[in-house]
Amino acid sequence: MNLAIIGTGYVGLTTGTCFAEVGHNVVCVDNNAAKVESLRQGKMPIYEPDLEDLIVSNVSAGRLEFTTDLASAVKKCDIVFIAVPTPPNEDGSVDLSYIEAVSHEIADVLKPEYGYRIVVDKSTVPVSTGSKVSQVIERYAAPGVEVDVVSNPEFLREGSAVGDLMNPDRVVIGADSQRAMDMMKRVYQPFNAPIVEVDLHSAELIKHAANSFLALKISYINAVSAVCEKAGADVELVAKGIGMDKRISRHFLNAGLGYGGSCFPKDVKGFIHISEQLGAPLELLKEVERINAGQMERFLERVREKLWVLRNKKVAVWGLAFKQNTDDVRESVAIKIIKRLCEEGAIVSAYDPKARETAARDLQGYELTYCDDMYECTRDAEVLIVATEWKQFANANLMKVRELMHLPIIFDGRNIIHGENAVHAGFEYHSIGRKSLYPSRD
């Protein structure tokens, strides 16, 4: 099929590439000419495992192209996916100006002679957005244009987006016409995934409800981790016991510094705002936010208790991205921790295998040292904070780290380092929801 993707961010670029990989002809449209030219040359604007190779191979095969010409893409493509940003407003509502602008642009270039078209909301949007998109197209399109609007929310995870798209748990299609539903099912036929056929409004709610529930699971186990620390229990063992219940599962029951990224914080706030606007407020989600914010504060307080005064203390931080296998630092807890450390006068050195450049833009105005080597980052440090769950941090040579550090103290905010190994190397080891461990004084 001939598909257009409007927007080449994480969602648009990965979705378009995976559609091309299964045999569709895909045109990715972006109004940033420099970005389009870079993509044509095979230069990636983001880091995502396996994505670069797929883009290069599908461009070479002629199934994937990049352009700034929205009109030509709409003319030759039966289905147009909108995958533009939906950032949060200060009140927690979703900024839909990009969606509205693209809908208007699509309407302006549609012509009756093109035949039937489907416009798909791929971005995460509040319920009823599809109806608004339909209104915009109806208002500005030429008489006689045939268009259906569909909701097709994405469920990709940064760091494993290609795998999530090529082997999805399910595909949600929200359509109010059978014609649109049948065409959308053809798009996803090569993926061999269960298709959830629902109405437009239900599809829009599914994405917000799903992400908010996952955020709830994270905040729940983090709340339990605080109880475990007081009781002398091990949150990892508690999570294992809980997760073996098939009704609950082990997924997203990992205690740590809290959730971040471009989706969970925005979607939880968005769902709270939607529910309030509809007169059915989800007060539970406000507690999810409170627990998430408190998790970082509780962690920082433990670091302060150990060092007493942070001013002029050298702190090494492993991790800048909000999670492993990405260079995305949006709402990264690691970045928030570094900002707080700098504000309190700590001397901060930081290392991340992929997110240095994106973090530097976010940390403009903050004085810290960016290191090219994870071990050099710890030289003369009085504490090491593990803020992102990269595998190389979990597999670090702790003996080497101990030789470089001034004081042997680790605060593992992601529970990825084996505590006994840290103690064997001579470290005090502090983690989330588990007993602190100390080396023997014998």
C-alpha cells in the first residue's frame, strides 16, 4: 500500500520504516528541510537500536523516501498518518496545535479526483481529537472529498521500538466506518498481530489508559520499596512474589528512581486533565504523580545524609538518558538529579554511552564535566550514582572503580548492580527498597 507519515520523530520515523520493511511504499514528510536531507543521506536524528540499518536498506530498496512536500505525499498515498508532537501545556492538557495545523494542511491539498483517503491519528491524543480532525478537514477541504479519520495509537517503547512495531502485542484500530477499518487491517496484515477493532473514541482512550496503568504499577512498587526499606525487606523479592501472580505479572514492577521519558509523565497528566474535563476525575493518578516525584526526593535525601553537605563534594553520575538504549533525555530523572546536585554546589561528572549531546542541550547553564569513559567519570569521586539502567553499568569492573574513587560509596538508583559484588570490591552499597550493604571491617 502507499502510506504517508507526517512527522519524523520517534513515532513517525520508526513507524514509517517498519511499514516499509514489511513491503509498503512509505513517504515520510517533515517540514524541517535540514532533517529531511540528513535522513536522505542516512544520518539519524535519534538513536534507536536497529533503526538506522532498516532505514538504509529500505531507502535503497525504494520503499522508503523522505520529503518536505506534503501535497505530493497526500496525492499519491491512500492513507496519511499524523505523527507530530503533542506536548503538554502547563495545566497538564495536551497541546494539539500541531495536530490542528497538519489537519488543515491535509485538507487544503485534498482533491476529489484523488479518491478516498484515510487520515490516521498516530500521535497520542485526548479523546474526541479524531472528531476535531474530521471537523477541520470538512471545513477546509474541497467539496466532494471523501475522507475518514481513524485512531491508531502506538505502543512502542524507546530503546526497543523496532521490535515493538515488528512484533506487536496488539494493534488498536479505532474507526467509525467499515471501509476505513478494512483498509487499516490491510496495512497491518503483514505483522500477524491481534487486531482490536473499536470505535474512534475508545481507541483514543486506550492509549492514555494503558500508559497511566503502567505508570501506576511503577509508582506502586516504588511506594512498596519505601516500606521495604523501613521493614528490612527486599523489594526485588517482594516484586518477584507479586509478579508470579498471572493477574499482575512481573512487568513494570521494578523499583527505582521513578518513571520519566516523553510518554508516561505527559500521558498521566493528560489523562488526569481529560478525566477532569469530562467530570469523572481520576484522583488515583494524582497520587501516582506524587509518589513518582517523591521517589527522587527520597533518594537525594539519602545521598545528603551520607555526604552531609553536597557543596564541593565530587559526585559521579552514570546515566543521562531517561532509560537504556536511547539518547532521549526528556523528563529524565538522571537529568533532574544532576540539576539538583549542581544547584546544591556539588562537583558533578557524568557519563552516558549515547545521550551526551542531547543532555548537554538540556543542561545548558549547569556546570558539570561530561566524560567519554565510564571509569574516568568516577575518578576521585566521593559517591557514584547509577541513574540509568545501561547494561554496561551493571557489568562494570567494580574493583577498577574502587581504585579510582576517593570514597567507596555507591547509590544504585536502578538496582542493577549486584550488591554482594559491590561489597566484595570494598563499597558501601545503597539501593532502592533493599538493605544497605557494607564491607566487612575484619
